[in-house]
Amino acid sequence: MTTPPIDDPAQQPAWLREVSLALCAHPQVLLTGNVRDLYRLPDPEREGSVRFMGLVDALWSVARARGYGALLTYSSGVGVEIAAQLPDGGAAAAQAVLRDADVEPNRPLHLAQVRDLIGAVVDVPRRRAAGPPVALALVDAARLFTGELLSPEERLFLATADRLAYRATPVGNGYNTVFWVLDREHDLPSWFATGNHTLRITAIPEPDLAARLQTANDLVATLPGMPQDTDERWAIARRFAEASHGMRLRSMRDVVRLATAAGIPGPRVDDAVRAFRVGVPDNPWQSAGLRERLKSAQEELSHRVLGQPDAVRRVLDILARSATGLAGAHTGGRSKPRGVLFFAGPTGVGKTELAKALAALLFGDENAYLRFDMSEFAAEHTEARLIGAPPGFIGHDAGGELTNGIRQQPFRVVLFDEIEKAHPRLLDKFLQILDDGRLTDGRGGTVYFTEALIVFTTNLGIVIQDEDGKPKENVTPAQELPDIEQGVRRYIEVFFRHLLRRPELFNRVQQSIVVFDFLRPEVAVEIADRAIGRVGEAVHRAYGATLEFSDEARDELRKEATFDLSNGGRGIVSAIESILVNPLAREVFANPPEPGQTLRVGAIAQDGQNRELVME
């Protein structure tokens, strides 16, 4: 398998061919988009070869082919520079421009001097009509202006450039051309960028898979430990191209440098891409310790999250894909999050607790866990809390809670709790995370989620609305888990496909749905016993005393705490607080126990709306 011939004219990207044609018909060209990258282009000095060029070299390659004599560049920090390898007559033309503008090379200029420079290049009197055309590239045009509102001097500058564009006359095979280089088209006022019909706007796209594949094929030869077999080298190049989704060619070159410096061999190029993205050379997902923990995780997680063995098993299957690197293997995607889980089920059955447990299991730290209660993101403007406010708004410099959190610690469990309560606009951000494994924050920086485990939780499908808009049970504790799962899954699909009209989001998560069972009575009793035990431990820590219960008191506690299971484990713990902790606090406050003392609860009595402990 080979790449297309490197001397094929099609190797020149479409945007550069567009620029080449624009030189014949447009006195000014505005370049926007991916303007800071490297471009893989035919080498004008060596026929049949390619090399990587910056934008200025790429522009000069097509301008020189069109008969231009010189290309001058101006940037705020450097001043005027002249492109190398000028043809005959080019140096004289460039020097004539500098004389006419009365400027010196390699010195920063005032805005008025830049205006004079543009006038000298366009050459309205055509004093250089007999010479070759010349071009000027303003390589950081947006930085010529100091604020959101233009000053009178800045408005005069643009008005002069606008007038010169209409007064320009052809020189040779083209014009004396001015290139405006912008990261974003709207960095210039719309009346100038879109209102001038002599101005050609050319967008430089991000490199697609074909461009990354050609680049990867060029670069992998320099990676250490590359196999000699051609097919194996090509397979590594393809993995490199797929793993670098969303990256520019300049970044791919830097990945190879990182791999060489770190001694990462070619067959592990995915690790080099990951290290470049997140800045962390170690990979907890591939550690031997994680694999050992996953082998015993069924028992550990089942002990922590009671009554959900099926959910735990399903979660571990998905995590095994992530740990073995097989996540997304069937789609070829290598830039998605490590794993995605969609927890659905009744309230208080362990969905959030399992997410916390996964953080400790995967990364050895329960704090490697970022939680967002999506009921707080029901309004459209709350998007700024996640990714940061856009430029010009309060809080722009602070960034977003989500993007900052992942930038600081890319190996995390990210929990979006009660996802159905989020504003629909936020769903677009979730799609970007699930598809591309990245987000762009309010400051324009890219944050990668490729090492994160994304967890959504929802109570959808438990209680739904009937035809009259009244709530009704969609599934009940009387049903078996397979029936509960079927009912919940069916309603989640209806919700995303028909109520939200976002079927694409359902398509991304449908294979990651994990349905939790209702809390069964025997599990509820175990949760109550654990809560009672934690109260005893707290008493021992605080006072050195022992808390005991008569059989009657313990049975009463269990009965009261598990009477209503509609709120799940959370309701049981709340009941223990009301029935036991509150009256116990009253007791120890009035009669602080001595170290070694035994506090024995003989019974629990009702006193109005309060409870009293009958101590033995």
C-alpha cells in the first residue's frame, strides 16, 4: 500500500491552488483558519520530493511560480522581512518597496508606517510597472489592532487598505498582492472582510485523515524501533494518523520528537500521541496494577454498591475494553474517551456511589472524580460554567469548571448527574466529547478527554407521564430485572429520539446503558445495618465508648429505616439519622460517656414527632 505520487499536482492542497488562482484576479487575499500549521507540499527546489513548509514559504512557492519577484512579510514583533531565494529582479523590487515606504527591515513599525508599506506595495502610481509583481503578507494582521473598538488611526488604516484594493491595477500576470493572515475571519470588521469584493477570502482547513496519513507515512521512519516490514510500517503510520485526529501537522511532527526523546518505539506511537495530548508520560490505563485490581473488582465493587451485581458486571466488561485498549476498536476511533457509562435506575440505588468507587478502582484515588449536578445547568447561559465564558464576558480568563478540571488532571472519572435536566444546548458539548474526545474552552484552548471515563446518570424511565400529564410508574419493584431493564431502555430511547429530538445522542450511549435494579428488602436491611455500624464507629472514635443495641431496638431500627424504599439507600440513611443519630446526639450531649463505657440502647420510643432512646 503506497501514498499517491508526491509529484502529482493534486498533492498541492485545494486552498493553495485557490490562492494561486486568486493572485491573477484579486489584489488582496484574506487567509483564515489553520494558518499556523505546517503544510506538506511539493518541494520547488527538488522535483519529485515534498517538504513541510510554513505559511509564508507556501505562499511564496505559488507566488514565485506565478512570476512574482518578491514576497515581503510583516509581523508586529519582528518587522519587515524579505523571502529568501528571490529571482532576478526580485531583490531590486523589494528594496524599492522599502524605499518608497521609508522603512527598514527587521524593525517594528507604527501603524502609519504599515499603512505606508501597503501603499508602497500596491504602488498606485505604478512606478514599478516594468518590474515583476511583489506581495506583502501581514502574518499577524489581527495584532495590528489593540481592542474591540477601532481607534481613529486603525479605522484610517483599514479604510486606506480598502481604497487601495479598488484602485489596484494588474502588474504582469497578477497584482501587487496583500495577504491578510488571520486566525478568525471576524478578527477584522465585517465591512472590510466581507464588504470588499476585490478581497478573496480563503479558509485553510484542518488536516483531514488523508493529509495526516501522508504526513504519518513520512514521519514514522524516524521513530525508534520501527520494524523493517513495509506492511507493518504502513500499519503504524495509519494508527498514527487515526490517533492524531484533531491534531495539526505541526503537532504530529512534535509527537515524533517527543517519542524520540522519551524512547517510545514506533509500535507504541499511540502512547506518544496520548503523552503529547495530556502531557503525562505514564498511562494508568495500561498499568499492571489496574489489571490486577480489575480481576478482583467484582467482589470489591459489589461489597461497596449493594444489590447491583448485574450492573457491576456490565460496568467491568466496559472497563475491560478500556484497559485492554479495545474501546472503539470496532469503529477505528482512537480519539474518544476511554470509556462511557450511562447509569439508569431508581434514585438511591448506588449510581453515584459506583462512579466514586470506579475513580478509586481505576486511578487509586477517589478524588480523581469530577461531578456535575446537571440540574444546576438547566439554563442556557450555564454552558459558560463548564467551558468558560466567551471573550468579552465576565469570567473569560477563569476558564470552565469542566475544561479546567480535565486540563489539570486528565485521568479522571467525570460524572454528569441527572443528565436529562441539562439544557439541550449542552448536549452538543457532550456529543463533541463522545465523538472527538475533546472540547474547546472559552479561551480557544483544546482540552482532551481521551484518558477520562465519562459517566452519565439518569432516573429516566422509572416514573413517566401518562396521557393526562400525570406521573405514573413505568417499572415497579415487583418486576424482575430483565423487565425493568427493557422498560427503562425503551423510555430512554423515546426520550432522546422523540421528546428531545436528539437521536444522535442516544446512538452514542445506547450500548453503554447500565440499568440498576430496585433496592430489594434484604439489601435494604444490610444497608441499614451498615449505617447503624457507622454510628457505633463514630461514637467509639469520639468518646472511646461502645454502642450496643438490644435485639428489640435493632429490629425496630431496621423496620423503621426500611419501611419506605422509594428513596433507596439515601432514604434509609436519612431515616437512621432521624431515628438514631438525633436522639443519640441528645443523649451524649446531656450525659457524655466515659472512655470504655458501654452505651446500650434497649428500645426506641416515640415522643411526639421526635424519637427517644431508652437506655439500659
